[in-house]
Amino acid sequence: MQELTRTLSLSDCLNHTFSCSCGHTHRAELEAVYIGKGTLKELPKWLEKKGYIKAYIICDPITKEIAGDQTKKELEEKGIDVQMHVITHQAYDEATMGEIVIHKDHTRNVVIGVGTGSINDMCRYFSYQLNLPYCIVATAAPMDGFASGISALTVDNLKTTFNAQPPQLIIGDTEILKGAPYSMISAGLGDLIGKFTCLCDWKLSKLIQDEYYCEVIVDMVGDCAKGVLKNADSVKTRDPKVLGNIMEGLVFTGVAMSMVGNSRPASGCEHHISHYWETIFEQQGRRPAPHGHQVGVGTILILKLTESLRNLSTIDFDSARKAAEAYEFDAWCQEIRDAYGPAAEGVIEMERKAKKNETSGRLQRIGAMEKHWKEICDLLEELPSSQTVIDLMKELQAPYHPSQIGVDKELLKNTLMYCKEIRARYTILQMLWDLNLLEQLTDQLIQDF
């Protein structure tokens, strides 16, 4: 068995099992990735080699025009039987899943998603439930979920994560990718920027509550994100090489998720911010901004909160303990109902199982933070400055302020106070809440920003 090291490239990792210094065995289930000019032509060759000759293509009206029809043509010219379904219900919830299931011909033996985030999530979960192999033809690279083994779907009005399966094949034809709206290209970079805060979350959780942690994978993802961002200034020229590098970086972080078995390497509090906005916007009948843009803005918010935390002269751990002892579950439930609306009951049920806010666990974490405070401060010092990220987003003509994506002060306050409840995962926001500082620093951020 090969040993996993931070020097391995994406192609080195594909379809391999690795031993690791973290004590776990990691497997990258993704079999093949073709990124570059004209790589769509590799799809029928790969399908024929695998014996997948009855394809079920899933797309929406937009991705059908971008690459769906072209994909269908490429396959049919090579003798592959194709059924295409164009999604009409685009809320990407239970009804969309039902539509995909109902229209599937029972003879299909491979699922091909043509699109990006939502279609990928739907197809990944759909193929997992039906035990069918799955491939994705990317029409843009705005997020890192292509190679993930989980799907984020809206169920009972709440953005919820489900076990799914990674695709066997990913196609990133740069002739298709370069035609994507510029906003989707910059969104991909926004998602990569979020790796800085999400990896910090994982390190903090290891330090504070001894969560399992893989330093090798953290280093691999961190180096990948830094490498792609070095060339961020070339994005506006739609340089195919740079677009290919962004796509490869996003795929790589998805592979890291599949090797760990959860989304820790790629998703933290900045993603919880995005998921909360998606949940509330959908309740209001509003279309969210691209996921990567929301993550980019969320990352800036988290960086600002950590900067405010580091500027505090002292941390009152005794005050944090008193707040923990005063916690009342019923009062918290009312706050959640106010903040989450129809999605609240799912959040409350999650907390009943996770018990992440209960006094005993919170007191233990406060004790661990007091013991390791110097190390925690050192971790936060490693983060990029919020102004650095703001300047980059401005250069890319991407949103950097919540108001630019439809988030007003009231929603921003609810977001920073309650988005941590959307997942049972330890993050910077949970740490600030444990310290009884979340509301204070949130109010300060809203006033300053």
C-alpha cells in the first residue's frame, strides 16, 4: 500500500488506497479526471472501456445549451444509447429528486450530470441511492464539490448534508469552462479562499476537543489553495491553463473530502454561512448568489471576527463559564425558531442528538481553550488578513460585502449568531459562542463593516 504524502498530485491520488501517518487508511475513489482542451471527447472512450453503454444524462435548460446537447451528440456518435432529462423543477429539493427518479428509463447503467453544484449534488445522491456509476461534465468551476462523497440538498426547507458517492469520472473541458459567466469563474476562487478558514476550524477542533485530524491532507489542501491563488490575477483573461488549474484545485479538495470520509478538508464556518443564506433565501423565494461568492464573503466575515478576537486585551474565561452554566435549551429553541423559520425543527432535532451546546461539553472546551490559548492565537495568526481577501475580491470584480449579495444587517446578525447550528461541527463561530463573545464581536463587525 502506498503512503500518502503532501507531495502527491491529483493524478497520483486517483483510484488509490494510502496508508497515512495520521493512523488512518485513505482511499480516493475517483477513477479518472480529464481537464484540458477538448477533453469531452474522452467521455465516450471511457464509457466504452467500462461497458457503460446506456447513459442517463441529467441537465437543466441552461446546461443543456452549454454542454448537454454536445455531450449527447459525442456519445451517440460513438454508438452509446442516450436518454436525456432536462430538469424543470429547479429548487433542487425533494421534488427535483422525484422528477429525476420518475423520468429514468430502468435500463440505464450510468448517470452523467452536465452542470456544476446543484446538478452535481442531485446526481451524486441519485446515483448513490440507485447504485449506479456516475460521471460529471462540468460547465463551470464555481465550487469544490465535484469529487465529494457527500451531497448538500434542501430537505424540509433546510440545507442538509447526505452521504452520496464520488463520481467515477470528471470532465473539465476548458473549451466549455472558458465560456462560463465570469461570475462563476470568480466564484470558484471564492470557494478556494474558504479553505483557509475551514482548515483553521479543523485544527482548532483537534486542539480543543481532540477531533480526528490529518495533517498530511490539511497540508495538501492548503498548498493546493495557495498555489491556485498565486495566479488569480490571470482569471480575468480566461486563460485556459489558469481555468484548468482552478478546476483541478477544486477537484483536488473534493478528493480530499472523499479520502477523509467527510467535508472537513473543504468546508467550515464559511460554508455554514453560505448554507444559512441559501436556506433563508429559498424560504423568501429569492435566488442565492453563486455558492463560491457566498463562501468568499463568508470567509471575509470570519477573518474579520478573528481579527477582532485577536485585538482583545484579555479573554474572560470565568465569564464564559458563567454563560455556559446559564444556558437553557428551551430558550435556545425559541431563538432558533425565530432565526430559521420553517427549517427550525430540523436544526433543533440535530442539536438534541449532537448536544454541542450543552453546559458540560462547553465547560470542557472552555477549559481546553484556556490551557491552549497561546496555540489557538498562533493558529489564528496564520490566517490571511481580511483586507488581503477583500482586495483580491475587488480585483476579480467579485462580491466582498454582504450587501452585495442581498444580505442586510438583520440577516447578517442572524447569520453570524445562528449559522453554526446548521451543522454539528466545531468551528471558529462555535469557539466564539463558547467564549461568550459571539454577539459582542458580531455587533462590532456590523457596526464597522
